[in-house]
Amino acid sequence: MLHKPAADSGPDHASEYKMRLGAWMFSLYGLVYVGFVVVNLANPLLMEKIVFLNLNLAVAYGFGLIVFALVLALIYNHMCGCEEKKRKDQAQDKGGK
């Protein structure tokens, strides 16, 4: 197979923003996940309770964690894309003047 070298994307002016946003979202997800673990440790029988569409709390919470992770990923992608565009436009404005 013929593989071409990766394209040079240039400097990432939004890397600090992405790092802070990613750390914040990771912390948020971590807190929600810790809640799942605490419920399992503190009151494991509570996880058997039917809460939504005939699903017990453990399954509903687990699916919720997965959906929450996907939503966070979409938000992260959108926010980073907007920030990259904004900073790229600012860099072009400074270089063009």
C-alpha cells in the first residue's frame, strides 16, 4: 500500500483551550461516575429498583453514563472547532495587517 506522509496542520493555537476544556469535562464525567460507584457501595440493593422503561437503576445509570460520554464528546468537538476557527481567524487578521 502506498501511504503518503501526514499533512502538516500547522500550529494549534487552541491547544491550551482544548486541554482546559478536556480536563473540565473529564472531571465532570468523573464526578458522575463516582456517583455510580458510591450508590453501588453505599446501597447496592438500590440498583435493583426499576426506574425507567422497566430497567433497573444499574442498567439505566450505565446507559446514562454512556450517553453522557457521547454528549460530552459532541460538545467538546463543537466547542473546540469553534475555538480553532476563532483563533485561526485572529491569527490571520494579525498576520494580514
